[in-house]
Amino acid sequence: MEKKELLYEGKAKKVFTTDDPGLLIVSYKDDATAFDGMKKGTIVGKGAINNRMTNHIFKLLEEKGVPTHLVEELNDRETVVKKVQILPLEVIIRNYSAGSFAKKMGMDEGIKLSRPTLEFSYKNDDLHDPFINSYYALALNLATQEEIDTVTRYAFIVNDVMREYFSTLGIELIDFKIEFGRLGDGTVILADEVSPDTCRLWDKETHEKLDKDRFRRDLGNVEDAYNEVFRRLGIQ
């Protein structure tokens, strides 16, 4: 399958049309951004790691009953996916205090929460992805109640599967962001990506950050952290 027209270019990926109107090709970039694009840089090799890691995790999730947009990995950076209409909701699950949550709640980072939390952000760059709840989503016609219920159910399954899987790799899943999309028939499936760009991943023993926070906070060794996560995944 070959790329045709560039349909969309975001901060981390390019999306191309194909001969099949129901399929797209996603190409992952090494570009890195933070703070609504205010900070920009490059993480060498990130695109290949994020592509292959996403596909690896999506296969695990599909085995556990979470449908995804994955069709076929073409090469290190490119994957064929089902065409979806992305729901304008960023879905965030938190297992430990970190980042904006820790700041808002006046907590130190790394405190295990008594139960996972779920929150939504309105996916809108111009508004800086503001925090919303399900009532906002319904009032603004961003999603139906059925879609919100489906997304919520899938999100907690994703958390359970990934938390258990990463634990076997010596990694603590601190929090993560995922996105969902509608197929042409209205079916809601997991889309976008699962990677060190979208997950906070800490070494279980040392609590070393193995994710994009190393870029956001100028901690150094960013490529090394991404490569360490990929190494532990053992993808051939």
C-alpha cells in the first residue's frame, strides 16, 4: 500500500490517504513539542520507537477486547490504520500524582492514588485543551452519552492491561493520554498512539523518568530513555 496525498500533519505525525478510502497511512516524526508547541526540538529515533511501540501495545489491547485502528505495520515509521473521525476528547488516566495533577492538587509527584482517576480535555489547540467533564462534552455535542460510556470503559481496560504489562518490564505506569475515533458506522475504537510521548513511565526501582518529561523538563538523556523503554519491550 502506498501513500497518496498528505491529509494532515500534526506535532508528531503525518497522515496520508491511500487508494482505499477507509484506510490511511500514519508516518511518525522525530519532532518533539511541549507546552502547546512553545518548546520544540527533535528526539532522534522517536518516530520509529513510537510507531512500533504503539502497534505492539495495540495488539495486546485488541487481545483484551479493546478495538483499535491498527491494520498493518509497513516499516519502522509507517503504519496502515483505519480511517476514523477523532473524538475531540483527550482521555487521561492517572495512577500516581504527577505533572499538572500534582501541581493542581498540591501534591508531591509519585504518590500512588487510592484508585485510578479519569479526566477529559477538550481537544482544541486554540483553547489549549481545557479540562472538561462529561456534562461539558454532552452540552458541546463533542460526544454522545453512549460514546462517553464506551470510552470510559475502554480507558480503564487499557489502564489495567498496560499497568500489568509494564510492571513485568520493571516500569511503573504513572499516567497516560489516549484518544478514540468513530468509524464510518459509528463504532468507537482506540486511535492515535501509546508511547513515551503520551505516557509517563518510571523505572520501578529507581523512579527514573523514561518518557517525554525528560524533554519537557530538560533532564537530558531523552533518546536514551526512549530507547530503554523500547529495549524492555523486546520487539523484534
